Amino acid sequence: MNSTGKSARLDRISTGEKLVTIPMDHGITLGAVDGLKDIESTIDAVTRGGADAVLTQKGIAPRVHPNKNGKGYIVHLNASTTIGPDANDKRRTGTVEEAVRAGADAVSFHINVGSDHEPDQLADLARVTDEADRLGIPVLAMAYARGPGVDEHDARNLGHAVRLAEEAGADVVKTAYSGDSESFEHVVESTARPVIIAGGSPQGDLATLEAVRGAMDAGAKGVSMGRTVFQHDDPKAISEAVAAVVHDDAAPADALDAAGL
């Protein structure tokens, strides 16, 4: 159920109902990799460049607020590590109330649809959306098709993942890009919620923006791109280019040129 508070907070993490979100919660998953050691400078750069919101775990909140240039803030509520026994086994790291205390405008939660941990993650997501709804906090579900024998970029699997997120009560859904605009239309049409795409492993600036363009042409509402942006040689410039495609309907080559890339 939407509320005045939830609508107001959705406005804080978007521009014109479109979203450029930069997740930087990777410190738990990967450690203090490039772009995250001096996370303050990275947050300043991407928010000056055009990001609507940044996303971290709750403990990083004191490093976020002084540097986000008035943009939105999302707190992520589960995690795993690459050195642990199973990176797909995301566990709760916080509550919606803790996120609110940390100054969050929204919360996010990751679920791997098709993994051995899907049942627990689905139950946890449903609990998070209930907690958030009582407080008027939007929930961004990171719903991936990910598990044994699961094709992570198959549009049917992605469509199932985003529909699951809506059914569990999410307000915005992030998922992988299927690889082309035509197949991604099925993903967008599988839910009434806004769909945004993940960045994945960096593949080069033009390839990144062509994926964004394809997703937007299919009806997506934006992006949630982490390493592609925060590990870029120029996080501000790549944020400008991504924002130009999402918010200004720019062509990829034109967006790169305008950003000086």
C-alpha cells in the first residue's frame, strides 16, 4: 500500500519517477575494493555527476550524509561475502527501523530466485516489506534469477523474479538485463512496479550505456549500477553519462561525448 510518506521518500531517490542509484554496499561482499576505501569522495563524485541516490549498509551512514549533496540514501538490509561458503546465501544485516535511524529514505533487499536460499530470502523480503509499509518506507528489491542451473539473463527467469518481488510487496525492482531490448520488454511487462537494471561486471563505457538505452527503450525506469560506476576512472563523468541516458533520453555515444568520455 502506498502512503504519503512512501511517495515523498520515493521522490527523494528519483527524478521524474526515474532512478539512477549507485549501490556501494560491496564492502561486505568484496572488501574495501577500489572506489570504496575513500567512499566519501566517491559518493561526492557520483551525486555531483547525476546519481539520484546512493546505497550502502547501515554502518556506512555516517560517511554518506556529509557527502551526498542532498541526494537520496538507501540502506541495504542483507549481505554475504565472496570468501564465505556461499555468496548466494544473503542474510539479514539490519531492520527497517535501523535504516530509518541511519537516515535512510528507502531500504533494499537482495533475493536470489532459484537458489537454495530462495525460500528463506522470500520470507525475509515479505517481512521487510511489512516492516517498511508500517513506517512509510519504500523497498527496492534486488531480485535476481540466480542458482544451480538457472540462466541469470533469461527473460522468462527475470520476469519471474521481478513478479515475485512485486507479489512480496516491493515498490521498485532491480534485476539483471536480459541482453536486448526486445526480450527485456517481457521482464518489464511482468510487473506493475518500476524495473531498474543492474550494472554487473564492467564491460566498457559504450557497452554499459547501450544496455541502459536498451532497457529504457523496453520500458525500464532506470538503473542501479555499482562497480561500473564506483570503480570507474572518473565516477562523476560516468554518472553524468548514465543520467543523460536515463533522464534526458540521450543516445549512448552522445552521452559519452557530453561527459567527456
